[in-house]
Amino acid sequence: MSRVGRKVIEVPKGVQLSSDGRTVRVKGPKGENAFTLPDGFKLEVAESTASILRERDDRKASALHGLSRALVANMVRGVTEEFTRVLEIEGMGYKAELKGKSLELQIGYSHLVSFPMPEGISARCDSPTRIVLSGIDKGKVGQTAANIRALRPPEPYKGKGIRYEGEVIRRKAGKTAGAA
């Protein structure tokens, strides 16, 4: 039995959790989200709790039990408090600016890089070198942050590029480090 899969999902007040067949729908103050459970799983909803039950006991079902529970729990958390991811920009002249629904980035190329924000993700620039992404879908927020970071990943010599907040970049010594 999966330890994570057996855990009960706490459903806070103001959140509606329902299932019709394998489709799980979550409505809350921040928005609405849906997820389709894999074959052999069902959602059991009590008053303020929910749990994922599996009908089969094979290896594949055991592997997907904890994943399914975690995805539903993240949906419940996302509609009450949004997920956020912070990106920092490091480098001389590197900056970001929000224009409409796209992010305009000056990141060392000869041209301005425009990144359109996906549906359901909101961004704000606290400063020209700090981008805050937020949304109710944890996977979509993380993937958007990864896509923005991939435009100019941090390089190991000077550390220039786009990094996650708190990310540590291992620095390399330059050519002159060993010539003494």
C-alpha cells in the first residue's frame, strides 16, 4: 500500500470537491480545476475529507496511487492559495518587463525576447530583475518557470542568466585561475 496514497485529503471550507466517474473537479475561491484519475481509482468524498481508493492491487496501480492522491491534494491547495514561483535575473543590462499578457526580456541577445504567458498563469515584475509567477495549477506554474529559465540559463563563469529564487550556481574558475 502506498503511504502517500492512503493519506486523507483535507478539504477546507469554501472548496467543492466532486467526481463523476474518474473525473475529479475542484472549485474554490481562486478558480476551478479538473483531473482524470487513472483506471482502477475512484474518489471517495466525506464531509471535509476525501481519499483516493484503488480497486486493483497490481504493481502499476500501486505506483500511481500516491501520485493520484498528490495531484488531487495539489488541486485542492491551488484553488485556496495560489502556487508561486520566483525567478531572478542576473547580468549587466538584463531585465524583464510585463507588457499586456507577455513578458518582454532583455537577456543579452541582440533582440528583445517576448514570452507569451499561458492561460491561467499570471506574472508580475516586482523589480526589473525579479519575476513572480502564480497560478492554481502547480505543474503549469513550474513548467512556465522552467520555460522562462531555459531562455537564458545561468552560466557557470559569471553567473549571468535567469535562475530560480535561492538557486545556487556552482561557479567555475576562469582560464587565469591555474596560471600562477
